Amino acid sequence: MSRLDSFIRRLTAQRDILNSIVDMVQPIEGPVLEFGLGNGRTYDHLREHFPDRRIIAFDRDVRSYSSSTPPAENMVTGEIRESGQAFVGIGAALAHADIGTGHDEIDAVTLTWLPQLMVGVLATGGIAVSGLPIERPELEPLPLPPGIKEGRYYLYRRR
């Protein structure tokens, strides 16, 4: 499969999972966290689905389109590994992380801290969506929507 096809399938999986969990997230109180703002596409999608919810985005620096950039009070810059720690205990209803690089050695380092961060920010019953596997005993894997290949994207509920 070409890298372009793989990218399209990953983004389709991301969108389909986010669309499928809206009803699960609605009754859970708490903000939505977006780890890895990038150019703001996913933030914009989350904002559309959760218009009355506080959405906090994290990234090293802001490079998103101006129309897809959160207000300053909801934009956290710096290394996510460190900046995210200030939000442990916030009780997020949803945490989404699409910060994988496709480089096994770099992603292995991310996986030394991302699972702990995701567990730490989520409310009990909160939903975690990730491009990397964040297997932890506190997280229950959830079934993926039909058509999404196992291992392409990951979905969990905080126990």
C-alpha cells in the first residue's frame, strides 16, 4: 500500500472513530483534550461535534490555520510529555492523541509516557482515541467501528 493510501486510511479511521463516539462522550462531564494540534483539522472536527464543550489542544508550537486554532486559554504549547502533566486529574470526557510519527524508535519513546498521560487526564468512563496503542490496565479496549482494520487506530474507555 502506498504511503498516501495508508495516510488516507488512517485519517478515515480517525474520523470514523470520532464520529462513532459522539453519543458515548455526550453524557460524560469534562473537557475534550486534543494532543497534537497540527494544522487543526481534528480540532475543528471535534469543535463541530462538541460545540458546547471546552476543547484544550496541545502541541510544541502553533502551526494550525487561524480558523482552526483554539483561543489562547485553550492552547497549550511546549512538549506534550511535560505540558500535559499539568492536566492530570482534569477529568476529561475525551482525550485524542494523534502524535505517532511512523518511526518505530520515536514512537517507542512516546509510548513510555503517553499511556500514563491519557489515563491521568481521563474521567472514569472517559474515552481515549489514539493513533498509537495505549494499553494500560485502567483502559478497556472498545470495538472499532465496522470497516476499520485492527491496529490502524485505537479506542478505549477509562475504567
